Amino acid sequence: MKVGIIRCMMTEDVCPGTMDFIVTREGKGAFQETGPVEIVGFVTCGGCPGKRAIPRAKMLVERGAEAIVLASCISKGNPIGYPCPHFANLRDAVMKAVGPEVPVIEWTH
């Protein structure tokens, strides 16, 4: 499977996404059922409230992503312990934008 990962722009200064790349490559975390996946793109939400995630999710699908992944920094608040307060709206908007044929995975690790 090929995935596009959307991460929190506010955490990019403290997290380079290393664990996201590890769990996708090794098929761990959210990818235990799928096994290893290929990352076709790794972008940010664009900053609060995450409106840029919608066109970026579409772009990732156009570039081959078969699923969109919202990194754990958005849904769980890793590594700073503060989940995105816009998570539900962001997730729902991305799901609507990419359609039902493209799954949206809500976390990475």
C-alpha cells in the first residue's frame, strides 16, 4: 500500500517524523495489519486550523497515495502531549475530500 502522511505543522520544529518513517517501513503501529507501506508524500496540515490538509490530501492521492494517514502528532499529540483541537473537523474534511474509496488512517504510532 502507498500512503500519504499529513503531520502537524506546529510540531515539526520538535519532531522530524522519524518514528512515522520507522513504523511505516516496518509495518508496526497503525500498519500492523497492512504490513510495511510506502510513503509517497509527507506534508503538514499547513497550520491551525488545518484547512490546507484538504488540498494536500487530494494532492497526495493524485500522486499515488492509496490511503491518507493523519500522523500521531495530530490525533494523539505526540511528542508534545497536545492533540490537535481541530482533529475531528480536519479528519472529517479530509475524508469528504478524498472520498470513501480512500481510507483515512487516524494515527501512525
